[in-house]
Amino acid sequence: MKPPAVKYARAGDVGEAVALLTEHGSDAKVLAGGQSLVPLMSFRLARPSILIDINRISGLDQIRVDNGSLVIGAMTRQRDVEISAVAAAEVPLLPKVLHHVGHITNRNRGTIGGSVAHADSAAELPALVTGLGGELVVEGPNGTRTIAAEDYFTGTFTTAMEYNEVLTGIRIPRLPAETGVAVEELARRHGDFAIVGAMAAVHLAADGSVDLIRLAASGVASVPLRLHAAEELLAGAQPTAEAIDAAAATVAGSVNPTDDVHAPASYRRDMIQLLVKRAVAAAVERSGVSA
């Protein structure tokens, strides 16, 4: 199918984009990389009244470190982040996660902000930002505000942003040196949205105990989840097989997935337990201090 007819405007700066969104109302859509929006339009699942193109706005494609966080401009292409030495050094989970996002041709065009703003509960980047305690920076008619990731995602394809706000950047806390990271997914094919996904970042103290752990899951709720209960079980503990098993079991007991055409809820629950176990074990093994 072909997309429906739609008006088009190119914003010169964030203020102009906000003004256009305010003028045209909730039927307007921001065009970033277009890797999700354009296919939805082609299937007539999205029918915006106008596309507001923000690709020419300068300053939204930066990767930098600021006050203990990796700051990524919303229009930064996913591939640029994937190969960034700064991103890999500060948040080594990022390149591993991005390797699972679509295919390289998608990542060449797709943006970090576009994936996060699209808020697909099965997508990797929303889960990463949530799991690492990230923040989203948005700008609207009343200025700039920062929203914690766990408050930003409110449901599948829905966020806490107002209709006339633009996502301008993402802040992700830096991970300590020698943090071990891992991503585990169940997908029909590489590049597909995962049926269930888990990711882990683990840093070990000199005595081998866990002194930092971040866990996230996708595909088991209407929003990406940070797995606080499992983190609390492992924080300060020796990451033995028994401890990891117990943490993974808490995840299976706490998530509430739904049945769909891809998998029943019971299968997702079993798989997230297995994938969390694998992700934590792999992250522990890759940590710079041996347990």
C-alpha cells in the first residue's frame, strides 16, 4: 500500500518544530529517521495530518559526556552511536544493544530519539534507557524538562510527552570501567523485534561481590521494565549460580505478559527467566574483576 496524502513542513530549529506541533495539534507527527513511522503510514496504521521534519535542525546529533552521564542528541543516527568510541567507553551496553536493532541499513537512518519516542515495548533502546536509569530531555512551549525513563514510557506507543513537545536528547548514567554487559533475546530472526529480551550490566567489587547491577526486560509488559527486585537480590551478594537463579525466578514471578500471535504469556514468562539468568551470568563473566 501507499501512504495517505500528508502535508509536510521542515523545521529550522526546535522552537519552530514546537510551534508547528502546537499549531496542527495531536494529528501532527515528527519525522526523524522514519524507520517506524513511514512503514506505519504505508500500511495506513498511521494517518498524520502533517509531517514535521526535524532532520535539518543542528545540534541534535551530538554524543558527549556531561556531569557523569552520556548525553546523546535525539537525532543521532543509531549507527553513529553503535560505532562511537565515546559511547562504548561510557556505556558499553549501548553498542551491544544496537547490534540487535533492525539491520545496518535501518541503523544508518534510524535515530536514537526516534526509537525511544516511538515507545515500542518490544524495542531494545527503550529497555536500555529504562534499565540504566536514563532520562529523556524534551522541549515544548513552556521550555525544557527532563523525564525519568521509568516515568516517560506509559504504555505501548505512548509516553509522558505532550503532543507539542519534542524529544531533544537522552541522558544515560556512565557505567564504571570494567563493567560486564550482556544482551539476550529470543527472536525469530536477527533484526526482528524480540519476542522477549533481557539485558544486564554488572560490576564486581574486589572481593567478587556485586557492587553495581542494572537489569532490564522487554516484551513482558506494555512498557520496558527495570527489574528492581532482581537487582536488589544480587546487589552486594556473590554472583553464584544459586543467587542468579533466585534473581531470575523473581522476574518470572513479577512480570505480567499477555498472550499474542507471537507467544502465549506463560511462554514469555518462562523465557524471561531463562534470558535474565543467561544475561546476568554472561555479564558477570565479562566483568573486569573475576568472581
